[in-house]
Amino acid sequence: MTEVEVTAYHEAGHLAVALAFALPVKAATITPDHTKNMLGHVSFAVPQVHADAGFPTSTNVEVAAEAPSDAIRAFALLADAVLSAAGGAAARIAGFEDSGCSQDEGDVTEDGNILWEMYAVQHWQWRHLAAETAEQYLRANWPVVRKLALALLEHGTLSADAARRIAGDDLPRVNMVPLTSAIVFWRDRVAARTRARQVATV
């Protein structure tokens, strides 16, 4: 096991999920950038992909057109968490210990407050589910992830077009229904407990 192998699978995980979400991928590389303390990264055609950028236009297929903007942002944040968790998940599936995975999964932005305000869901709850969603998706589509990782090991950098050619039509959409359903379940459970406490104090 070498550091570059871990990095290749880590970035392949991010790349596979980004392609599945139809995000504006620019390239993926395992060439270290020591100025940014990165062993590799996936770059996008927009400066930063998160709830304010690529996700609302590319992953809200499951969100009704009339959904309020906060609902779309909440869904986008969940998708962003799946993308972040995919790197560490891919390395683990490949059998590597990935020192970068904890940083990815723990990167909570202020947008996380949306989920708390809308659904009373704690960060640790939705981050844990996002990591599970990423790992299940990558396991189900592991042959493609492995091909992307091997291509990164061979070439060092993959353009978006090259990555799409490798993936072909073999990457289905990420199934976000279990994740979003769990979020709604937590919201309803918290609401029920709140009502019960209110009744008890009357």
C-alpha cells in the first residue's frame, strides 16, 4: 500500500459521486499540491461546489419545483455531504486506512444550520447517514470506481471527458431517498416529542 494508491481511490470516490450527480467536473488529479496541503483533488468548473453552487441545479430532480429555496438548499447540503464522504469511503472499501476521510466527513459549514432549523437534525446524524449513503453507492458501483482509480494511477490526472468515457453509462443516480426520508423521520419524531412534552406540562 502506498500513499498514492490511497489517494487514487480517495479521489476516484469523489469523482464517481460527482459524475453521478452530474456536477460540472473539470478534472481529477493525484498530483500533490503542497501549497494547499492536498495529495489530490477533484476540481470543478465553478469555484466551489456546495449548496449555493452546483447542487441546486443538478440534484434537485427529486425536489418538487415549487419547493421552497431552503428545502432545495437542505437537499443540496445532504448531497454535498455524500460527495465529501465518498473519498474516505472509497479508500476504506479498497482496504486502505485513509487519513483524509475524517477531515472530509467532519467539514461542517454554517449551512448545516438549515437542517437543524428545518428538521431539528443534528450534524452528527445527517453526516453519519451521508457517509452510509456514499459507501453503499460506491460498493454497488465498485467496478467503475476501481477503473477511475486505476486510470488516475496510470495518468496522474483525468479530465472530465476522460472520466466520463471511463465511467460510460454505468453510473446511476445516487439514491437519496433513504437519506432524505430519514431526515423527515427525525423531524417528525422531534415534533412528536415536543408535542408530548407540551401536553404533559398542561
